[in-house]
Amino acid sequence: MSNSPSSTHLLANNDQKESDIVGNNANYSATASNINYDNNSSPLNNVQNVDKGMTSTLLLAVFAAVSGTAFHFGYASGVMNSPQDFIQQFINETNHRRNNETKISDSTVTLIFSFAVSIFALGGMLGGLFGGFVTERLGRKGGMFYNNIVSFLACILMFMSKPFYSYELLIIGRFFLGLACGYGSSVAPTYINEVSPMNLRGTLGASFQLGVVLLLFVSQVISLKPILGSETTWHYALGLPIVLSVLQVILLCFVPESPKYLLIKKNNSVEAEKG
């Protein structure tokens, strides 16, 4: 039986629609393929897929980040405990040198010592509060580099407090060290997370906490009376972390900036890939 003109026209339209659908699907597949190719060839994916394993540069970058941040934090948290009696004696002697006729009470001496210990936490709070603001403008590596200026100054002030007979210098130094440690607690984990491949971020992320507890133990040992916790040497124990600041400055010269920061904030895909 022959098809009517209307039936023939309808079949032709259906064939044309099927042909258009097939063509559209082919075009969609080609477009999806191109998008997938573009995504795979993007600088960000290149940065993420360069290396998924542990490398010497990665280990050096993690150690550099921890050395001037977590190490400072742990050391400062424990160094004041053992030489407490000698520091309180220093506070009392300082006041006596300023005014021979007056003698401050034991409770006042304890209050001054407690303030010197606790102001570290206040500085840490402020340093952490402004950590993100500073890091976004100076970068992760740059932020850690300039943070050592603050910790360097803090160590000098704490060390000079005894020769100058000024417990105010001790308090100010502890405050600045708190600022440095608070900021370091923000920038160092961020840097470690961004330079680490995804399969190692959990393992390497724990290095910051490990650095804190390790140096907390070291500070307790160093500040013992037979080592640097005596009446004449306790200020050496307080100034010793300046070595950690110098160490981090040197190490930062040999590690890359965070690729994520270079790519997203600086829009520098070449340096991001290199990093």
C-alpha cells in the first residue's frame, strides 16, 4: 500500500529530527570531550598531578614551615615553668633596685610573673585573628618570613630583660612572641596543606602538632636548673628560640611558595607549575 503525502511528510520530519538529535549528541560529546581536555590540561590540575609521593623538597618545605612556628609555640609554652622561682626573684630584685625603701609583696610578684606568662596567650589570640589578612597579602612563604622579625625581636627583649633589670621587657617580649606564634599557627598549617599532595595532607598536616609537643618537651629539659634554668642563665633559655627564627629564614630560601596562592591570588600559572 502506498503512503499518503501527509504520511510521507511525517516520516521525513521524524527522520530529520532523529538525525538532528544524533548530530546534537555528537556535538555535545565533542564539546564535553573538549571541556574534559581543557580541564585536564589546566595549570591547577597540572600542579595537583605533578607528584603524588613524598619528595625531599616536600619534606624540606614542611620542616621549614614547622621550624619557626610550631617549634616556637611549643618552646614558649613550657620554658617559663622550671625557672619560675628565679624569675620571681628577679622581679623582686628589680623592684628593689628601683626603690630601696619599698618591698613588694609575694602576691604582687606572683601576679607580675603570671601576667608575663599569660600575656603570651593574648598575643597568640591577636596574631591568629589577623593571620588570614596578613597571609593573603604577603603570601604563605612571605608571611612566615616576615613573622620571624617579630619572633626575633621577642627573643632579644626577653634575653635583655635580666641584664637591664626590666621585667617590662620580659612581658613585652612574651607578648610579641605570642603574636608570632598565633600568626604561625595560622599560616604554617595552611602552607603545609597547600604544598602537600592530597594523599599526604593528613599525614603531613599532623607535623605542626608534632612540632609543638616535641619542643614543649625540649623546653622543659633546657629550662632545668642544671642546664639553662639557673639563677644566672634563665634568660638564655628565653632567648634561645632566636635560633629557630634564623633556621626558618634560611630554609625558606630553598622552598617554593604555595602553588595555590600563586595561581589563585597572583594569577601566575608559570610559577605555580614550577612550585
